[in-house]
Amino acid sequence: MVSKTLIFGHRGYPHMFPENSLKGFAYAIDHGIDGLEFDVHLTKDNVPVIMHDEKIDRTTDGTGEIQSYTLKQLRQFHLSDGETIPMLAELLALADKKPVHMNLEFKTNEIHYVHIEQIVLDMVKQYDWVYPVIYSSFNLDSLKIAYQLDPTQQYCYLSEHDIKNPRELMAKEHLVGLHLSHYVPMRNVKERIWTVDDPQAQKHLFSLNVAGIFTNNFEGAEKIKANVLA
């Protein structure tokens, strides 16, 4: 028996490459990763780009908020390996037609970019997906807006808190799953846990057959999974 849990590369493959970098995403796809998780913001001229933080200070050689720069201005800055800040379109092209589960997070819990849901949904539809794209956010308003725009997509709520009446919330907000910071025993709820790098924690979650885990080291997690319930 093998665990059905999917392994998602949290921001790509930060264990080996800069987080949310095209090189990390490409390596993960080429090496058969189950899924990719990544974060999307909008530039000043409304171009979706991939980065975790609202500011570029931590992960690039620049400073300031993403929304204060046009794409052209933003591309003057670089990640630690010299790569420019990826556009969402670049990652989508990279993963187009590939057997990888894409988990796109609307990074709108600090800054709710105007029309980000429409812009992103329209862009994603231009590509061919083997699996339905998963949209997630800590901001329930983003998921509500996205659902109104396209009720056919898969929406998941991100939370680090215990959720009271999870099935009621999921029904009310049209959610297909919950992405939580810790495992909570819930029947008939598609549960994905972030961010799990500890081998023992991974082993436990694989044995529980949770829907997915997010990890910074997907190759390490794959080795653990291969030994679980073998």
C-alpha cells in the first residue's frame, strides 16, 4: 500500500534553488514532482508575478513593494542566483501540458490587488492543464471573488487556525479543500498541510493519507513516502 498524499514543492524547490525561482520550478517538474505551490502578486502595471513577500527586500537585490514597480522596473532586480523575478506567464508556460498539480496562491492577505482574480483566472485559462489548477488564499474575499468569476475552478482556504465547522464553511464558500498549518482530524475533507520538512511529521501525514503536503525539499519527502506503508 502506498500513501495517496501528493507532495507539493513549497515555492518550488527552496532546498536547492532560490524560492519561487523558475530554475527551481523547472527542476521540480523535470524530476517528476507531484505539485507546485507558488504565490502571485500584481505589479504597478497589473502583471502577475511570483514571489512570496509583498516586498522584494528579502529575496532580491532590491527594496520596496512589488506594486510600486512596473514589470520593466521590477525586472531590473534579481534573485540570489541572478534570475529575474518570474512572471506568472513564464511558470505557466513551463508547466503547460505537464503532469503537475499547480497550486496558485492569491497573495492578497496583506494587499488585495484590484482585479487580481480576474487577471489571473484569464491568464491561466490560456494554457492546457493535465490536472485542474488549485487556487488558494488566506483571504477568503479573494476566493469569493474568484468563485463569482468562475465557479468551475477549485478553491481552497489557507489557515493557520483551527476552523470551526469546516464542512459548513466549505459548503458556504464553495471550497474543495482546506490548506492548514497542522493536521486536524476531519472526515471527508480534502486536507493539505504546510509547510512540512520534518521527516517524522511527513511520515505521519503520509500514513494518514492526507490529500497533500507542502515541503521545501520534495526529493527528501519522496524518499520518506517511498518507505511509508511499503
